[in-house]
Amino acid sequence: MKTLIAEDDFFCRLALQKLLGACGECHLAVNGREAVAVFQQALQSQQAYTLVCLDILMPEMDGQTALKAMRAAEEARGIYSRRGAKIIMTTGLDDVQNIMKAFHGLCDGYLVKPVEPTKLNELLIQLKLRPAGADSAIPE
């Protein structure tokens, strides 16, 4: 699994990298603009990301805007949301407006920080990125 983690907070970025690093290659972006650029470059080089974790509150470009830009980049290449990267919003925002906006923007999941390893693992299984019963690869 090839993962892009877009998170401006160092400690949150480190925690997600630790959780997901056991599942495969992880790349990091510190803001939404950088995340979109890296995502587009991966698409162009035909080495697309399997999973993207997006914070909402980031500098330069917020996660909601980055989500729309990533889905637009996929659509421009004939890749539609269920066939493209699985995008999970990983954020401290738990209000209904942000949750609905993210799903309207075609995210595949929404986890509120701090991200609990068991909830992340359950979501990865639900998204078919990990086989059922594969709890051991996500460290506690």
C-alpha cells in the first residue's frame, strides 16, 4: 500500500506515519498545496497512491479543497472516486458540516483525531485495503 499523509502538525504526522508505515510506503506533505502537487505527480508517473490521509485545517490549502483537487485530477485521467485512491479525512473537526462536506467531496472515510489504531484498522478493512482479521500490522 502506498500512502500519502497530508498533515501540518509534526506529532500527528509522525503518529500516522508510525501507524501506516507497517502497511507499506508512506510519503508526507505538510500542507494541502504540497499534497495536491505530490498526488498529481504520482498520477502522472502512473504510480498513484492507494491511500491518502488528509487533515482539514492546513496552511496554504485546506484539506477540503485538496480533496476536491485530488478527485478532479483523477477524473481528468478517467479515474472516478471508487476506482481511485481511498481518501480518509483525519482531522480534529467533528462537526456535521465538515463531515458532510468531506463526503460530498467524495472522501472514503472520516476519522477524528487522535486517530485510534483500531478505528483506522477497521476503516482500512472496510475500504478493502487490508484483509479482515489483519489487526497485527497496525501498531497500538
